[in-house]
Amino acid sequence: MHPLRALFSLVVVFVLAACTTNIKKNSASASTSVPMEATSVRSGSTSVDLSAVPADAPEDLERGMAPGRMNLSGEGRVTNQGASMAAAGPPATPVDASPVDNSGPTRAELDAELLYPETAIRDPWERYNRRMYSINTRLDKYVARPIGVAYDKVIPDVVQHRVTAFFANLQEPRTFVNQILQGRPIGAATTLGRLLVNTTAGVGGIFDPASRMKLERTTEDFGQTLGVWGWDDSRYFVAPLLGPRTVRDFVGYFGDRPAAPIQYFDSDGVKTGLTILQLGSMRSAALPLDKMRAEAVDEYAFVRDAWMQRRRQQIEQRP
């Protein structure tokens, strides 16, 4: 035989032998595993499509299933001991689906409590205070509020701003005196400069050129001065006509009377007119708060807590 023909025959024999060996291996592997992706098993009257079962499904998903064995709820059984099922591993731990409790405080609320800790409000006279608050509320309803509503409707906004600036300028002497009493000479000098500039160049305080000169306005009263001197814990007190106060601030109100310029006018008519105008300006500015008070669950507690918080900030956060 020609050597090339003999070599070609050996190559053909080798290839055929390799193919035969590969076919035998595939047949043996197919006999021990069931292809999950394209296998349908019929048992009795029940037909199950195994392509719907994931290859990595836990072994105990189906009812009556034992490790390494599928019960197809019929007479026959299909045994699957292939590598794909063995590699699935133990069943995954079920996730707890119980609802999350969100009733506790949020992180923002906890941070706010650390930054602004609440201080208990001393209100041992609450029974009296509630009664007086009710009386003051009726007086406000029939006297002060109608004046504020009429002022807001009749007086143009531009004029209202000028009236507010005028009465703010009348409070500068009170602030100046209390800054001296508090030992704040720089603040007192600034307030005195504001008073002089606005009273002259500002036409009696109707305009505010001092603010454009970087002379910032602050407000001080004798109640704040008493707080600086050490009377920082005072019980809540609703004064007749004056409204929310503390005992300290009620005493301070009378301490500020000598520094109120309105009482030094000679004419009683001018005093009365300025007092009514000031009442209208102040009550008009407070009209937006009426809705908040009406919607409060406890109006008395709402006003008390808001007023005490604001007053505490005025005393503690002074420049």
C-alpha cells in the first residue's frame, strides 16, 4: 500500500474512534440527568413542564419532594441527581416580611432635640391664666381685632410701613437705656446713633436711613435686663389687657414706662390718637396668626408655648 494512503487510513480510523468515544460519554451523562430546560414528563393524566422550574430552585419547593427526588403528584417519579441540582446549595433563608415600625422618632427629630432641648414651662397658675386668657380673647374679638382689621383695610401698605418705622423709632430710647443697664456700651452707642439719624434725617423715624448706614436695630426691654441680671426662670402669667407675660416681664413692663416717649406728649388727644394708631399697627401685623390659633387643638397652650419659646430666645440669643 502507498504510504500516503496508509497514513490517511490511520487518520480516518483515529477520528472515527474519537467520535465514538464522545458519543458514548454523552449517552452516559444523559442517562443520569434530566435536562431541565426542555423536558416534559407525563405521569398518568398529569403533564408537568420542567422548563418552568429554575435549575437552581431549592429541592424542597414542590410538595412531597425529598432530597434529590421530584414528586410530580402522579404515579411516576423522575430522579434528578445531576450536578446542576447538587450545586444549588441549601435553601435560602426566608426574608422577614413583617412591617417596619416607623412610630419612633426620626433622626432629624433626635438631632433637633439635641440642638434645641425643650425646657419645661412653669405654669402653676394655669387655672387663673386660662380664665384671664379667655377674658382677653373676648376683648380682642370685640375691640382690638376690629381696629386691626379696619387699619389693614383703610391704610395703604406703604403708609403702614412708615407707621411701623415711626413706632420702632420711639422704642429706641427704651432699648438704649436697657443696653446701658446690661453693660453693653457698644450696642447702646449703635442704638443712640440710630435714634439720632432716624429722628433727623429720617423725618421723625418715618424713614430708616440708619439701616442703610449699617446701624443694625435691636430691641431690648427691662424684662430682658432682669433676665440678664439673673432672673432667668419665671413662671408664666397672663396679665389683664397685656396678654402673655411672665412675672418677670410683668414687672419689667412698669420698669420701661419712663422710657416710653408717648406719655410725654402734653395733649391727651395726641396720646390717645397715637395709642390707637399703635394698637391698629400691632394688631394688623398679628392678623395672620389668628388662623393658626383657631386651628390649634389647645389655643391657650399653643399661645403660651410659642410666646415662651420666643421670649427665651430673645433673652438667650442677644448679640
